Amino acid sequence: MSYLHFDRTQMANLQDSLMKELLITNRAGAYCSTTLTGCNIRKYHGLLVVPLPGIDDENHVLLSSLDETIVQHGAEFNLGLHKYAGDNFAPKGHKYILSFEWDKVPTWIYRIGGVLLKKELAYDMAVHRLYIRYTLLEAHSKTTLRLKPFLAFRSVRAWTHENAQADMGYRSVRSGIAMRLYTGYPELFMQVSRTAEWHHQPDWYRGLDYPKERERGYEATEDLVVPGYFEMTIEKGKPIVFCASLEEAAPRTLGGLMEKNMDALDTRDNFYECLVNAAHQFGVHRDGEHYLQAGWPWFKCRARDMLISLPGLTFSIGEPERFERYWTTMEKALRDFIERRPVSVAIHEVEQPDTLLWAVWSLQQYGKNVSREACRERYGNLVRDMMDFIRNGKHPNLFLHDNGLLYSNGTETAVTWMNATAGGRPIIPRSGYIVEFNALWYNAIMFYRQMLEETNSAESLAEAGKWKELGEKVQQSFKETFLNEHGYLLDYVNGQMMDWSVRPNQIFAIALDYSPLSIRERKGVLDICTKELVTPKGLRSLSPKSGGYNPLYIGRQEQRDYAYHNGTAWPWLMGFYLEAYIKVYKMSGINFIERKLIGFEEELFYHCVGTIPELFDGNPRFSGRGAVSFAMNVGGILRAIRLLQKITHELEAAD
């Protein structure tokens, strides 16, 4: 039995199975996402969802779903499932699902009387092409398979409704058809690997309902075009492959192409391997550049997210070469920014004031996981230029003050990862001396000083001395500014304004390789975070004891925005928290780390199976919310697993 396995009882219970989602991506930025029952519950769901740069910078749902019908002796058994307004479901094909499992690809087994049918779904890694393979395992009489496509041809951020502009025409291609509902879109090719009859019966299916959108306070219904259906005989032991693509394929090659792509996939046979697969899903190769999506299905590539995620998504799974490929693209963005050119690659938010600080931290991880010598040779000049850029006051919103601390103006525009806004203004106006900015700054100074000292030239040593002097000033000012009499760190300080809220941003001051705090001070900060912020699903963004605590990420957009960083729990912070815990409690922290990681494994069987969602409610039941798969969370947990493995190995070696 596969690790990710759901039986007939689980699949028949729609209250449970309808909320379990799946996600498949390819390296070109396309994805397939739906529920395990095949019933779409989000406007972002679809079997073939692709980027169309000729239209805009969003993904577009072309093939929304595909209904299968088994016909025997004139009796029809529809395996599809759709939700319509008023909590109505039709045609309730989920009752035929015997099991769902995911080893290499999502696989369903259907039992319809004497018929046993296997369905497998795969994506082409290189081109925008979906494969669905049907294999008849048992049948006692002639069996016919019908395939009915549901078409949308819309942006993931829009809806489609019945209209007179949709082109219901088609043209025949080899073993299939090609359609383009609207001008400006590419043709969608739908083909099967064996001879099939196409019955052209175009119609609108009206009032399909998406409960996840209603839950988020949005419009929740749309209409889809069903142009007709394919019909063919299916025989035992002779699989049929359906293909949806932006280009025509040779029907006889579909089976081989699907097998080739499946062979290249890793299995999902344990917690770690599921996260490895999830890590790979964030990678996008476009126009010769390598990017990391911040999350699926609605995020793009964002600088801060990419920099924080990278070490966990590469080094923690033994893939340093991926780090280098991604950094080739990231370096272009950073160079463009510090040399005051328009950013030439599709990485967003490079201008945020903490981006360069996270960039140095990310390269510091390269030095730890590859070698400091390799880091100096490959990225030393970039680190120098970024550090000088900050020290010389060239950043438009990051100012080095005489006390050595960095100041940033965040009253009008959100400048930190806590970036929720209302009415165009930050909900949490973190401004002035921001605690993680200056923790990262101290860490960057010490790391760069180390790089300079290791070159051992007179010029570098002299420069290292200047950075050492600045580091000492920062260390003293950091304590004077942020450390309060209760033993934890203020979140930000702006003149007389001091934010006493207990937030997780202070964890970086004790988790990074270089901390401005003493071991006793670190323990005090850690203890406060442990008591007030730690949950089974990550660190709360605000303590329940602080004013404005709002732990439930539910309701309309405005409600969710106010909760986003005011009590919700974020798994990626747990990776840094566990690093801090080990730095304070040494080897005695190993059992604690193991217990915390166990809490995340169960999440692979909820929400989007095999991965970790964007955030969780800060109170029980700690429900998963937001994007179905989030890069910083997957990367953070993988870093924690790697940390546990490293400590365990050291203990075994000591014995």
C-alpha cells in the first residue's frame, strides 16, 4: 500500500474527501489541481492550467475537468462529480471510487459492478501537456468509455459565464479535436491514443459552485462549456491515454510519452520524500531562467520568499546544483537593483529593504553546505557589493544610523514579511528599527568579516577590521534598543514608539549563526517564544497575550487580512525556532525537535496531500489555510529535518 492512500470509506465521505486537494506542476509553470474526488472547489482548480504570457502574467484554466462514463449493456455510469449551487452534487461518481493513492502519480481505482477501472494522471515536465491513462482491470462484457471535457478558457483570477462570444466550433486532428473558445487564446488539443468517435454536442453547464471561494468571501459560481464527448471501446489490458495540450501530439506516442515522464518522477513513500517532491514543484524554468514560485496556486516568484526558501529546497535534499541555478537568476535581479537598472528577470519585490539582508543569509548557507571557499570564489564579489550598498546608504529605504542599526520607513508601505494591508496601508506598520532587519544585519556583518579575514590579504584584513568595529557597535545598540526588562525583544522601535507585542520576528536574533545576544539572553527570548508563540503547526505571528490577537484566518478578504499576521501560525518560522532551540539547549533538544516535526506529517494527508499549506489558524484545531502549497514552509521543515539528521549523525559518531 502506498504511503499516500485513501480507501473507499474515506473517499465516499464528501465532508472529508472534498477538502483534500492535489497539485501537480511542470517546470514550465503550468499546473493541475483539483480535489481527490475530481470535484473542483476553487476557481484556481483545473486539469490544464497554464501561463499565457501573450495575454497577461497570470495562469489560465483551459481544461477545467474531464468526466468519465462507463457504458455496459446500454447502462451509463458517470464517474464525474460537480458541485452546483444549493449544495447539490451531480453526477455523484465519487461513490464508485474504490481507492486513491499517490506513489509516483495520482491513481484512482473505480469499481462499477463487474468493472474495475484504473485511472492515472501525469504532467509533461517540459511542455504544457496533461496525460490521463485509463486501464480496464476487470470486465465481463463489452465496455465503452466516454470522456466529456469541461472548458473554461479564463484567468485563474476571473470567472466565465454563459455568453455569445464563445466559439463552439472545432477542427479535427489526429484522434481528437482542437478548440479555441476566445480570440487571443491558443488552441487546446484534446486527443486519445486510440481511435475514438467525437460527438459534437456543445452546451453550457451552468451554476457550478466553488465553496472555497465563498469561504474566502468571493463570488463562487460559474458556467463552463461542454463541447461534446469522446467515445471508444476499452479492452482489458489495453490502456487508453487522453491528452490535453497546447500542441498536437502523435496519438500512438502518448503512452510512451506518459511513461517517460512517470519514470522521471520520485516516489512519495514517506514524509521526507513527499516534501522533496513538494520542493521540486516550486521550480519553474522560463525564458532560460530558473525561478522558485512562492507558492501554489496564486503566488509568483518573490525575492524574499525565494531567498528564505532556497537553502531548505536545495541543500536539505542534497541538491546544491539547484541552488546555483536559482542563484544565477537571483544574482541578475540583485545586480540590476544595486546598479539601479530595471530588474530584467521575473522576480518581484527585489526592492524590499530586507531583500539584500536575506540574500547574504542565503549565501551564508551555501558556505555552510558547500564550503566557505567556494562561497568566496563564486559569490564573494556580490556579497561585498551588497554590503557596501547598504553601508554607503544607497538603498532608498534602508538607512544606516550612527548607532550602527538599520532604519526603514514602513508607515506608508509594508516593508517586512508581515505585509498585509488595508486601504493601501500596512495593517502592522512596522517602521523604524525593525528587529529581524537588525538581527540579519549583525549576522551579515559577522559573516562578511569572516569572509574577509579568510582571504588573508592586508587589504582584506584592514577592511575586516572596519566591519568588526561596526559589528561591535551594532551588538551594543541592538541590546540597548530591543532587549526589554521582561527578557524578550521589542518588535520594532521608532523614536518614542516601541512595539511591545510578542511576535516571532525576535527568533531570528537567536537562530542565526551570529547573535548579538549572550547565551543567557538568548534563553530568555527562546523561553518567551516557547510559552506564547509555539503551536503544533508553527509559530504564531502574535502572542495571545498581546492586543489585537486574531488567530482564525477565515471570512472575507478584509477579515483575513487583519488575521494574517495577528495570530495565525506559520510553519517556516518553526525551522528557525528549532535552530535556536538547539543553539540554546544543545543535544538535549533532539527529542523536542522530533516531537515538533511529527505534528507536520499528518498535514500531508489533509488540505493538499503531500505538501504544506501557507499558514494555520493560531488556535485549535489549527486548520490549514491560504495557498495549498507554500515554498517557505516546505523549505523550513526540510531544514529542520536536515538539522535533526545532522545532530543524530553526530550523536551516533560520538558513540
